[in-house]
Amino acid sequence: MPGTVQSIERAAAVLRLLSGGSGRLPLGEIARSLDLAKGTTHGILRTLQHVGFVEQDSVSGYYRLGPALRDLGTNYLDVNELRSRSINWADPLAARSGEAVRIGTVRAGQVLIVHHVFRPDDTFQTLDVGTMLPLHATALGKVLVAYRAAAVGPPRQLDRFTRRTILTPRALAAELHRVHEAGWAADIEEMTPGIAAVAAPIRGYGGLVVGALGISGLVERICDSHYHPHQHLVAYVRDAARAISQDLGAARR
């Protein structure tokens, strides 16, 4: 049997490194982490950048996973598999939080709801599976954009749904940065008056974000008196999202 190809092994190591941690790394840190010369590392990064697997931030010069690779990560996982792998964790999350649970992924520049668990009470509720929601005005959407699921970028048209909807690219960019740093997103009456939501990313193999998991309910149940989501609910959502991610093959984080 022929031996392995060293250049491919090194390229794979670079991609694994970028898929973990902050997801954005400078050339020097990548080289040190992999014990490679800067020149060698730069050559690998330029090749990966050429095929779209890596991109370089024009301001900081840092490298991150590129749109072609993120698109591959989402395409390998169809909607049915995302739903089937999530069911075992979505139902317990609804019971634990007392709120409705939704799982979404990117389709045609919007959030497609692929699974919906009703709030565990006797109130009238409508099934949302198949519903399309805006990226900028929902917690699920913010997560998907912040982590560039399916290589989706911030929407150009920011429609108003309530007085709290984000309407400017600058405000949306700041919010997405916060989401990426925090690891979760919130929507406090941005889509529907009186309703709040919390969401976290679902990762597939290699750590690529392939979907989002969230809960939603009345503001007074989701948030405290300062309009901040209750931290125990945020923890419930993030724990469930991590469990689904591990089931999909993502490394433990």
C-alpha cells in the first residue's frame, strides 16, 4: 500500500485547527501549533484559500474556514438526518425548560424550521415545521449567520417586524460578533411582540455549524426584569445543542 501524502495531512491539520477554538487564527499561531515553518504554513493556507476552504480577514489578516468548506459541511447533512438526530434531545429540552423548541437550518437565505416540539402545556399551538423565518430577527437566524452555516452571510435587506428589530448593517454586525463570542443568541421581541427566544449552534463533523437549536416563549418566562435571558435557560439550550453536535460527530467542546 502506498504511504500517506504529507501535504494533504498538513492541510487537514490546518482545517482541524481552524474548526476549533475561536475559529480565527493568525499565520504565526497556526505555524506554531502545527510545528511547521511559516513559509510552509503560508503555502498551505494560500492553496486552501484558492479552493475556497480557507479565507483571510482583510483587516486582521487572520485565517478562518472558507465558504466552500462550510457549504460542504452543511450539504452532507440533509434535513431529515438533522431532525432525526435532534429528536432525542429536543423533547427533553422542552420538558426541562417548559418552552417550545425549534431546530432550524439555512435554506434560500432564511431559517427553515425542520423540527418543532410544542411547549409542554395545554395551550393551543401551531406546528411550525416547514416555516421560513428571517435570519436577522430570530435567535436561530443570528446563530446561523454568526457561524456562517452553509456560507450564508448577513442579509442585505433588514425588514422591520417590531420596534426592536435590528435594522442597520452596523448594529447587526455588532450583534453577530457578540453571538460568535458568546456561543449563543437571543431574540427579545425582535420578531414577535411579547416573545423571546434563545438559540445555540449545532455542529457536525469537523465542527462546522449545520443548524441551530432554540427555545421560545413569553418574555416574562424567558427573561429577567432587565430583559436578559435567564442563564439557566441559556445553559439548557447550549447543553442540548452540544449533545446533538456530539451525536453528529462534532468534537467535544
